[in-house]
Amino acid sequence: MPLGSRPGPAGPSPQLRRLKETVRTLLGLDDDTAVMIRQLACTEPGCPPLETIVAVLPMEGEARRWTLHRPTDQITEDDLRAALLATEQHDHSTSTAGLGE
């Protein structure tokens, strides 16, 4: 193994990169704002087994977070638009989008 390399994935999947870029575009974010997308196991009763968390962390200002109740590989641009923009109009910092239920 070459020096400085490590086992495991080389970086985010193409799907995650597309989702992050879609979030940036939909919210008009600058390059200094971090966008994190994580797929997690949901342990709540009645919750689908996997959910996706989208977090936006600006250098200044309040962080925002959305939960989409489906696996990352099933999330489309339309899903993100519905979740992110619906809450932007209501100025919520946290939203739960019950997509696919």
C-alpha cells in the first residue's frame, strides 16, 4: 500500500456528491458552508430502517438539519427540493420530511 493511503472508500460516492451539490444549489450556499449527508439506522418505532440526515453548517449563523425517511440512494433532487424549500419558506431550522412513508 502506498504511503499515505488507507483502506476503504476513496471518498464520497457519486450519489452523495450529487446530493450535496443539489443542496448547495437549492439553498444558494457558498463554498465556506459545509454540507453533510449521513445515512443512519432509525431506531424509533414505526420508522423505516434507514434515514438520511442533511446538515448545513455555515461558518457564521445557525446550523440547519433535515431528516428524510429513506435511504440515501433513494433520495432524488425532487425529494431534496420538497424537504429543503418547504422549510425554508417557514424559516424552520430543523425539519422532518416523511418521504416514502
